[in-house]
Amino acid sequence: MELKDPMFELLSSLEQIVLTRDKRPADLEIQLQPTMPEPQRLREMTGMQLDEFAKVMGVSVSSVKSWEARRTRPSATAQKLMKLLHANPYLGRQLLE
């Protein structure tokens, strides 16, 4: 039996909610696989500083710097959260509160 990461499963569910809200069925297929935004572009788009973005993502500042420099890639869970932030940029500010 395969063990699933509960955070990944939660983010997958949230992704479906965010991406399907107020969409017509024809739009859903296109929206279900959004492209992964560049971490620095996403961070700037959400108006967050490095430390704020790291806190929202649940990682260290050095991890975010490494993503932005393209030395490493975000985990699958972090990528899901980034897609959610891309779909709803104000979500990051809500998570900081």
C-alpha cells in the first residue's frame, strides 16, 4: 500500500477548489494543469519579501534563494502551494496573518 503525503493531498484538494471556482466546464481542462510559476516572479507578484515567502512556503530563506537561483527545484508539495498562490495571490497574505 502506497503512503501518501497528507500535505500534498490537502494542497491537491485546495488546488481543485481554487482552480474550479467560477469556471465553466470547458475552462476546467485548461486550468487543471497550470504552469509552474518561477519562484522569484511569484514572490514578487504576491508582494512578499524573501522571509515572508519562505514562511508561507514552510521552508528556509536559503531554500527560496536556491529556487530563485535555479540551483534546486521546489518539492512537489511546494510546487502545489506555488500553483495555489499563483491562482490566488492574496492567499499568501492570508497565510501570513
